[in-house]
Amino acid sequence: MQGQSLLHRGLSESVLEAIGDTPLIEVEEGIYAKLEYLNPSGSIKARIAKYIVEKAEREGLLLPGHTIVEATSGNTGNAFSMVAAIKGYRMVVLMPEGLSTERVAISRAFGAHIEHVGEFYVTEALKRARELGKKEGYFCPAQFDSEWNVEENREWLGKEILGQLEEGGVGAPDALVMGVGTGGTLIGVGQAFREKNAEAKLIAVEPEESCTLLCGESGVHKIEGISDGFVPGIYERHAERLGVDEVYAVGSEEALGAMRWLARRRGLFVGPSSGANLVAARRLKEAHPELKSIVTLFCDEGEKYISEHFAGEGRTLETGERA
Ligand code: PMP
């Protein structure tokens, strides 16, 4: 009961308690950004890692001595590796070659075992994770298909944003703009928004170079964390039923320009998908000036992309300048 007595004194038991309660800021007039990159492990994925691990423990699917295995383009691996480190599970991260070296290093730092499977897309890694997950002593969270991913985003992240908008006097949100990786955030937070405002617009975002949702074709792009090379199960099951209004395709270079702008003009050191979300939110505002509160999310921290996007001299000057 050491934990309880610590909590009683206003202290925390572990860094897991620092997940969530991230700031929501008005990044531009009428565009509100949820700063999910401030979560421990540096991304939005800390929430599903904590939520899914604790639910699996309660349901008896994850027991002491077990190994967690997940396919990921990086952030989910970092997040589950952190949670596994705290709770004493072994962690195996299956990820494709060719993603940011920082995210590999972060999972390693948390003590995870990394295996590279396939190139750029997680498709091959996914197959391996599913196979391993069926073995005795393994648990695979299956982020691309799991209803627990949707549930967390609706009940925790979605309701947290609604509470902040209410408290800040903004009221019910008019729209949500979010890049699709697993689709868990768009669908789960979207469900929470629609419960509050049935008219809320839901906009999915994907890279122009990999318009899997719009044109069924995947390609190489620079917006890591979204468009993993296939339509995820969560999106397939929910997008039509929930009524996703539109898919916006954003070019990689435009997303990177917006990412740099966010650091230089707003002090927000975030990754490319945050830039893509901002570009799409601006586009929605231009198309629909009547929307007074557009919510988007800044999903991971710029630190994870230093070697890729911030280290080269001169490259940081291409800001896609906008005052
Ligand atoms: N941005 C980044 C940086 C991510 O890591 C992810 C998750 N892969 C997303 C956006 C998309 O989130 P979701 O999986 O909930 O669609």
C-alpha cells in the first residue's frame, strides 16, 4: 500500500499518472490544438498504451511475466515500451526499416527488444505481431483493430477535450481534423464530439503522396505516424457509420513547412503529422468560415525527428512562411 500512502501525500506512484490533462491552446483564431506531444514518451500514444495494458490486466489477458508485442511505426512502440518498463513486462517492438532513428532509440532506452520487419510500411510487422500474439505468454494490443483504442479516445481524450472547451467558454466543438494512422483518434474523439454536437464536422487527413483513403493507393511520404500503407480495421468499421465528412490530402512538404512554422512562431516543437493537421485545419476554416471552433491534435514531439528534419543547416529555414 506504499502507493496509496504516497498518493495520500500528494505524490505520484509513477509517470503513468502524468499521462493526459494536456493543454488545449488556440493556435490560430478558431483553431484549437490539443498538445498531446507533451505526454510521457512524447506522444498521444501514451494514452492507449496505459489504457489497453490496464484493461488487459483487468481482463486477465496480460499476466506477470508476459511479453507485449506490437507492430508500430514508432510512437506506439515508445509508449508501450514505457508502460512495460514501469510494470515489469517484456516488450518486443516490430517496426519497418526506414523510420526515424530516434524512435528506435527511445524504445531501446525503455528496455524493449526491437525487430525490423519489412520496409517503411508496418504491413509485414503487423502479420508477425498477430502470429506472435497468439502464442502462450504474449499479448498483442493490435492497435489498428482494437475497439479499446476507440474506447480510450472517446472516453478519455475526447471527453477531456470537451471538458476543456466547455470550461474555456468555447462550448461544443464545430469540427475535428485528424490524420489517420490507426484511425482510433479520429473515430473515438469523433464519437465523443458527435455526442455533444451531432453536426460536428469530422475531417480525416492523409498524405497527398499516399492517398490510401481517397484513391486506394499508398506511396512513400514524410508524414510519419499516418497512412501506414493500408486502410486500418478501425477506419473500415466506423468511418461510414459515424459519417466522416471528408478526407483532406496534404502534401509532405507543406506539412513539414507548417511543422517548422509551429516551432518558430508558436514555440511548439512537434512532428510532421502536427503540421499536416494544421494545414488541413486551415483549409477547413477557409472553406467553412462559419465554423467557429475547429479542434486538431499535435501528436508527437519534434525531438523524435531531429536527425531527419531539424539537424541539417539551412533546411530549417524552409518554413512555409506565414505571419
Ligand atoms: N500522428 C502521429 C505522430 C502518430 O504517431 C499517430 C499514430 N500512429 C497519428 C498521428 C495517428 O493517430 P491514430 O493512430 O489514432 O490514427
